[in-house]
Amino acid sequence: MEYNESEILKELKNEQTCRQAFSKIVEHYSQPLYWKIRHIVVEHEDTNDILQNTFIKAWNKIDNFQNKASLYTWLYRIAINESLDFIRSQKNNNNISTDQNDGLASRLLADEYFDGDKIQARLQEAISRLPDVQRSVFCLRYYDEMKYSKMSEILGTSEGALKASYHLAVKKIVDFLKLYD
């Protein structure tokens, strides 16, 4: 199915074609958004829930989309915010603790949806220990090779602050991984 954002945005405004247009959006962006979310929250089931919440929120707010940024940027921002909200709610409910992060690498290696090796599992464990903002910035830069200018647009933060967050995240990850050398 061909994806033309300007055509889809026109279809979204038409009551008769809006559902079909939104289906195209979901089909086009599901996989890339899944991986963005997965790098932040790690667990497959949580990722699927957050992805679904992202599209529900987008559907409910599609009338508020102002076309100032691309649709992708807007969806990306919703997905990142939903991921961070999920992590915060888990921490507030005491469902995420340092003890649980200790076994993350082992849990990932046993997860049928995880296709990485031991080193990648340790990296995910190190990432899970980062503060929320550093985790987001690291994932966007490391996995997506996103430029700071684009990150700034998505996260609503200055490029300088993002560079500092990324630098601190890398240092913390390196320090964590040195423990397993």
C-alpha cells in the first residue's frame, strides 16, 4: 500500500475516508514505533500496550494535529510520552526496582521475542537503569541515529541539554558494562 502523507491528511478530514486513512497510518507506522517504544520499555507485552495506547491517543487527538511537524514526528512524540508515562507509573507502583533490573538480562535472554545475545541483554539492562530522559535520548541517538535537532523537535528540549543527557547516559552505560568485563 502506497503511503502519501499529504493525501492521507486530506482523507483524515473527510468523514467518509478518515477511518481508512487512519488505518494506513497505523499500518505504515506500527513497526517503526514498536521498536522506538521497545527500546525504552524493553518488554514485548508492555510495548504492544503502549503502541496501542499511542494510536488510540492519536485517533482521539487527530483533530488537534496542526501539521506544524510531520505526522511521524507527532506520533513519535506521543509514543515517547506514553513510554515515559508507563515507566513513571511502574516506578510509582513500585513495579520497577533496582532488584528487578538486576535480572533483566536473564529475563531478556529467556524471552522468545528477544533475538539478541548476552552483550545486547546487558546493554538493555544498563539502559533500563538510566533516568527517563537519558534513556529516551540514548535510545533515539543510539538505535535511531537521530540528529539532535530532530530530537529537540520531538522532545521539546534544547540540543545542548540533549547532548549533555546523551553524554551522561553513555558514561553510565560504559561504567555499568565495565562491571561485567
